[in-house]
Amino acid sequence: MAIQAGDKAPDFELKDNHGATVRLSDFRGRKNVVLLFYPFAFTGVCTGELCEVRDNLPQFSDRDTQVLAVSNDSIHTLRVFAEQEGLEYPLLSDFWPHGNVSRAYGVFDEDKGCAVRGTFIIDREGAVRWTVVNGLPDARDLSEYVKALDTL
């Protein structure tokens, strides 16, 4: 079961698509975070969702919010994916130990070996304030994230 609004967001340390270490706690006291879990780079729905975020990044930066996207792909796959799609926000690899962060957030599909589409809005204090979890084929509505950010 996915973590819920009101829960403390599990901290994590993952490598981004450039090999840099990113910790959720690095944003504590500084920025809100939209944490997006997605199944796989280079797939139709995932590419569409992440490009929509790319095209609307000012809606997040104007709200003092950092977008972090997490998949179970390797950093090498994520680097090529980000370059190909012009994604300028961090793509984080939950590749090894495989799916540990996805499991901590309750969005790892054990049968498929990947994260489902979970979104968590985390405030500056590290509390989860809003969540939505969709199945693998179901795209999320970006406008819902923005509405939720406006309540912080």
C-alpha cells in the first residue's frame, strides 16, 4: 500500500541521470518536492507524462517546487532518455538495490518489476501532503499536482 497524505516521506539517496547523488532530505526546509514514480523510460505513456512536466516546469518552479522523477531504469538509460526528450529536471534511478525506494513508497509492482505511476507532493518539512497512484497504463493529470501545490 502506498504511503498516504500526512505520513512522513521516507528519505532516500539515489543517483540521477548524470550520476550525481540526490537525497530527498537535501530539499528539506528549502523546497517542496513533487516525487513522480514512473514505470520505464522510452515508453509511450511515461514519455508523454514526463514531457508534459518538461513543458510546464515554470508551474513548479514558480511554486518553489523541485520535480524528481524516479524509475527502476539504470542511470545510463535515464541519461539517454533525458537527452533525447530534453528533460532538464532530475531523473533518479531506483535500479539497485532494485526498487528499494519504490517499495518504501508502496508503488513497486513485484510482478512487473517496476514502479507504478505514483505521485507524492512533499512539503518543505518532509510531510506527504497529497498523493495519487495510477496503474501502469493510466496517465496522470498534471493539473491535479498544480492544484495540490497551491494548497501548501
